[in-house]
Amino acid sequence: MRLFVFFAVLLLSGSGLIAQKKWDLKSCVEHAMQNNISVKQTDLQSKIAELTYKQSKLSLFPNANLATNGAFNSGNNQDPTTFTRVTQNYYSAGMQLQTSADIFNFFSKRNTIASNEWELLAAKANVNKVKYDIALSTANAYLQVLLAKEQQKIAGAQIEQTTLQLQKTRKQVNAGVLPELNATQLEAQLAADSGNYIASKGNVEQAILSLKTLMNIDAGEAFDIETPPVESIPMESIADLQPEYVYSEALKNQPQQLGNEFRIKAAQKSISASKAARYPALSAFGSLGTNYLAFDKRPIYEKIITGYTSTGLVANAGGGVLYDVQMPVFVNGNVIDFIRAGSFGEQLKNNFRKAVGLNLSIPIFNGWSASSQYERNKLNLSRLQLQKEQDNQKLKQDIYQAYTAAMVALERNNATQKAVAANEKAYDFAGKRYNIGALSTYDFIATQNNLLRAKLEYSISRFDYVFKMKVLEFYKGAGLKL
């Protein structure tokens, strides 16, 4: 009796828990699609594709760059404003604004932009694909929790049945009608039933943990789900889910197939862009610049001629007369003035310069890089077309397998339902015979266990059939409904 009291408390222990939110399938799926780590990782890749597309669009606009510099110069160097050689310490600064814009490049950039746009759509489709996969896995995990709860319920009902039978048998044993062996065998069966209940309860916790992992919910957080009766779960007729029809609908709504189409279009635009890169490109450029120089005042000396020196050159005076060409030799005399650095604004104005022009780039030989990229893009298009064909084949195969599995699950569900009905009748007859002593405890327990197994098989087959049908509905594009 201690064992009975213990498990009665165990069965009722959940009633004292603080009320908490219960999740239905829709909320579970939506939470998983928003918070699953795989979805978040794929979404980051989509954002990278979006940045690439945005950057390629902005490449159509002229670029502009402002450069500034400042330096301290010493020793013999070139004056950046007069370009003469000087031997003096000075500070220099410069500013330059440059811009350039493409005029014509055989639509290479526009095709690149179009390719990046299709790649962005493909990346978004890939996010949806991961979300769809997570949604289907979450629905399966949700059904596994329902199945585990159903099996726990069956195991609990089994304990109640065995406990009631043990109470009846104990009264008969005490009255001397039945031997003690009958009660002992039922006590052993109650212990086995209790073990099954504990295992089923553990299966519920494990199934909930799997569901929480898909939803990215902390394992220690309180969590429970709604438990709608399996018979009330809405399902389409199997006649409306013929594989060829489902396949034709799946080609229109499954993100894997949509993503393949987008990637093929992106590859086609990449081919056009790489083909255009092999032709000349015309661009315009312009620049504005100025300089500033800061130095100590430079003296201007009076030039004094001290003599002449030969230059090494001769002048022909005619008649065979040649004269040596000489040049004066100067020395610095008195300082007559100074050269001073102009003001900042004055120098920026006086040193201002500008340039504008056209640039024509004609590819002649660049290691076959442009042509090889063009050929690689053509091969990539062929690869993507084969990938599309392979994915479509796999989708069709998966749908046919799901349809076959649903038909098998339906037949199995009908068979196990009949098995439960037959075993219930057998259990009723066995109970009546056992109560009048016409059936041994061992045979009665065996009949009871047969009924338990039949109920468990029926619960498994029902949920398996529901999931198989939900897979077909999902491929059709009907979403997930419980």
C-alpha cells in the first residue's frame, strides 16, 4: 500500500504547480522561427548580401576623396610651391579633392547590381528555407511531446487499473478466497507499471527539452504546451494530397526552389557583367588642390661681380676667329630685402590648381583574368542549373516518400485501433474470469500488458499519422495547424 500511496502522490504532484503559460503549436513555431540560432545565423548572411547589393548600387555615383597632408622638411629639398632647390627648414601642408565617374563600361556595373539583387533575394529565400525546416522540426518535436504526454497518461491509467485490482485481490486474500501469491504477483505488476510511468514521465521531459532547444529557450525555464486531443487535430483528406499535385504546388512555394531560381538569375547577370569587363571602359576625372608653406624669412642679397669665368663654350666670329664665352662670377653682398611666407589664405589662393580629363581603359593583356572570370561564371551557371534539377528531384522524391509513409501510417493506425478494441474485450473477459478464480494472476497480468502495449502502439501510430499528414500539408503550402 505504501507503493500505491507514493504513486498516487506522484500522479497528483503536478496539480500544485504555479500556473504558467502554455504554448500552442503556432506560438512554438513562431518563437522558433524568430529565435532559433540557425535562423539567426542565416539571417546574418542575408544582411551581408543586402550590404553587398547596397554598395554595388552606390558604385554608380561619382566617388570623391579629400586628402590633406602636413610635413616638416629639413636639408636640401624641393620647395613644393616654387619647385626650386632650397636648403632650409620649413613646414608644408597640402589639400587635394579628387573625383571620378564612369561614363560607359558596357553595362558591367548595372549587371553586377542586378546580380547582387538576385543574390539578395536568394539569401532571403535561404532564410525562409531554414525557417521552414525549423518550423517542421518544431512541429515534430511538439507532436513528440504530445505523444509522450499521451503515453504518460496511459501509463498512469495502467497504474490505477492495477491498483484497483490489487485492492480487490487483497480483500479476497484476506477473506481466504485467493492465495497470497495472487496479491504478490499484482504487487510486482504494480511496481512494473510504476517503472513504466516514471520512464514515460522522463520521456516527456526529454521531448520538452528537445522542443526548447529548437525554440532557443533556456533548459531550466518553466515550460509546458497545450495538449489538444489528437482526434481534434485538423487534417486534410489524403485524397487532396496526391503527390503530383503536392509537388506542383511545392515548386511554387518552397523557398529552396525559389532560391535556386534567384541564384540562376544572379549567375546569368554575373556572366553579362564579366563579359562587359573584357571591353574598354571610359571614365571622367577631376581634381582640385593647393599648398601652403611656412618658413623663416629668406634674405635677398645684392649680387657683386668679382670677375668672369669660362663657360667652356666658344663663339664663331667668322673668318676662323673664335671667342671664349665667359660668364660673370657673383658673390653675395649686402642684404637688400627678405622673402617672407605669404598668409595662409593668400597661399591657398595663389597655389590653387585644378584638373579635369577623361580616362579610357582598354584591356589588352591582364593574365587572362577577365576571360577566365567570364568562363568561371558560365560554369557556375551550369552548376546551379544542375543543383536546381537535383533539388527538384529530391523534393519530388521526398513528397512521394511522405505520401507513401502517410498511407502506411493510416493503415497502421486503423490496425492498431482495432487491436486496442480487441484487447479491451479480452481484458474485460479476463477480469471477469479472474474475479471468479477461473484465470490465473499470471494470465490476467499478461492480458493487461497486451492491452497496454496495444494502447501505446495506437498512440504512436496516431501521432505518426498526424505528422506524416502535416508534412504533406506543409509541402503543399498549407502551413502547420494543430
